[in-house]
Amino acid sequence: MNEEKIIVICPNCQQKLGLPKRHEALKVSCPKCHTTFRYKFPSIIEKKRKLKWYYRSWFVILLLFIFTPVGIILLWSGSRFRVPVRIGLSIAFGLFFVNQSINYIFTPSYRDYSPSPEYVERIYLPSAPMEPVELSFGELREREEKLTVPQIVERVGRAIVFIESQDKNHNVLGRGSGVIIHRAGIIVTNYHVLKGAHFAEVKLQGDEIYHDVFVIGEDKQKDLAIMRIRANNLPAAPLGDSTKVKIGEKVIAIGNPLGYERTVSDGIISGVREIEGVNYLQITTPISPGSSGGALLNIYGEVVGITSMGHFDFAQNLNFAVPINYVHSLLEIEDR
């Protein structure tokens, strides 16, 4: 029989975990950030701390010591129950006290629990084999033909798609962006845009919608997913070489923030940062919810990154993109 689960968010990395719906306290180790926290349905989550004093065994036993004798005394001194009933209730109270005391003394206050892979939210879309494709990286930069922002939008804007992820009941989980990188319907987006999705819709420019969406490659650590739709002769964005990106270089982002499709913004590369073993392009280009999975382009009109996340708490204009060269391994393309 399938165990009933409830979604719990890790207090450190915000990873969603499906944990069993139990009334006992669990000591959970997050498989993503390895943070240890304690969880008890429905509301106790404490990071690397002991449970509060009023959940401890000594306090519960103390209450039993107080209320059980008091209940028996009141039963015999003031109640109108007959003697056999009083004797039965006294025995029941006594057995309850002994049972609860034994449980709290010999049962630990929590159980160690490690979420198995099926408890960690993943992409549930159907998979499809990856067919060989020919893609070039960095050719436009070599020509040194710089473009204006309107020219870049004109050439690449149609390759930006709107993605809606859905759960197994077709309820909307989230909305994001994607970039067509091959005319045969191959699209790059962020892993977190599709995380937890059983179904997805891809809308192209002109409101053409595709419901048959397949995953052909994914890398959760790098926050990348490669998907495919049943289409041909689509407008594809040219890919750049993210290893040639320089700090201070101008970049343009195209995505769907808050559902406003193909929104354009510009900025610069402000740094290259390593976060949890993955290199990210730090950019001043604004990234808002819904922009995830969109294109970060250089002044030659090449995609050099996939816009991934923005930090809004205690930081201003601090945004990141996944370097496009990480797509090589997902598409089995050798670095040149």
C-alpha cells in the first residue's frame, strides 16, 4: 500500500521533500544540501536543534504523574459511579499511565529518516531518446558582427517559448521560459521550471501550443533540462561559447517574467561565481519569476547562458544565469 505523503520544504535550501505523513517526529537529512532537521506533522521543523521542551519525554511523563493520580482521586472521592465502574476506570487509568511511561522512556523522541529518490521532487514528463544533432557554438562572435538590441530581438525573439508545468491532476505548478536551440523542437530550460511536472505546455510566438513534451536530458545540479516537442522548422537561437564571456561585457535577456512574454532587458556580466560546485554568470540584467529558462545573449546575438535565478532578499540587482556550455554534456557534444 502506498504511504501517504506530505510536501515539506527544507529550511536551508528550500528543496521540496515528500515525507511520510506520520505523527512521530522524524530526523530528516536533506539529499540536496545535507542539512539535518527534525520534522513532526503538521508543523514542527527545527534545523539542527532539539525538539522544544514541551515535546520532551520528561515533560509528558510529569503530566502523567500529576493528572493520572488526580483523576483517580477525584473518581473515588466525588463521583457517583458504582464501585465496579470505579475499579475498572482506575485500572484503565493505571494501565494507560504505565503504557505511556514505557513508550516515552524506551522510544526515542525522533526516528532517523532519509528520503528515498521517489520522495525527492523530480521531473515526471515522459522521456525520449536523444537523436544526434548538429549545433555550432560561438560562430557569430568569430565574425565580430555586433548587433543592436532591436536586431538581436528581431533575430532571436521568436526562439523564446512560454512553458507551463502541471501536476498529475493538470493543476498548474509554475510558469517559466525556454529557448529553442534546434529547429527540430529541441528546447533548453531550467530544471526547476519542470520540477515535479507530470505534464507541460509549450507556447510559441503566435500562440501555437504543444502538449506532447518529452525530456531528453536533465542535470539537476546545474539546473538544466533539455526537452523536445513534436515540431519541425522552428526558429532556433544561435549558441555562443560561454568560456569567452568577459566580465563587463554587455548582455541581453529575453524571457517571460510574470507571464509577460518575450520581455527584453539588458545589463552586463558582473562576475563568474561558483555556487555549490557549479559556475554561474552573475549579471545585472533583471531576472524575475517566469524569466527562469530564458535566454541570456551577447551582443552578437548568441545565447551564452540560461537565466536561472535572482536574489531579492538583502540584495539588489543580483541575478545569475547558467553558462550555455553546460548544455554540451547533456547533448553529448564535445568541448572544442
